[in-house]
Amino acid sequence: QVQLVESGGGLVQAGGSLKLSCAPSGRIFLINSMGWYRQAPGNERELVARIISDGTTIYADSVKGRFTISRDNAKNTVTLEMNSLKPEDTAIYYCRITTRGSLAFWGQGTQVTVSS
């Protein structure tokens, strides 16, 4: 079973930056989209950013202009660069990869904490 391995979370002050990375433990074929979701305590999991196979990107309104998602098709990795972080960005961030065969893989989550 392929697993997604996330890295790059941590503690940062408001206004700072973090970079999250996600890589599968094995090969995933026919990837359709790669994305990042987050879940804060007491809240539902929400989409942060997503990049589709044709390069189209989708961002939550709350992160537009601050976060950038990118992917490396050769390595099947996805990266989320987060700038101008705010305390409300504090959450567990999850990587998700979907395939054209409607499979979905989730990472175990990485904690991002932004202090004020």
C-alpha cells in the first residue's frame, strides 16, 4: 500500500514562511490531482490548494496570494510554499493525491502552528 509522506511543518511566527512537501512511498500511476487540505481543532477538513494534471491550480480564498502549490511530475511530489502566515493558518495539513481511476491517497498530516 502506497503511503504519502509529508514533511516541513512546524512552529513559526506570524508573517513567517514554511514549505510543506509530500512524496509517495511508491509509484502512483495516472495521477489526476495533488493537493493540500487542513483541519483546525473543531473545524472540518478544508481544501487549501490543489493542482490538477494539466497544471490548473485552485486555492482557498483565505490563502490566495500567500500560498503557492507546485508539483514535480517526474517525482510525483507536491509542495506547498506558505508565506505571510497568520495564526488562523494553524492546523494539521494533509496531502492528498487522486488518480484517474478514482483512487485517493492521504498523508498522515503535519502540524503547522503560527504564533501571534
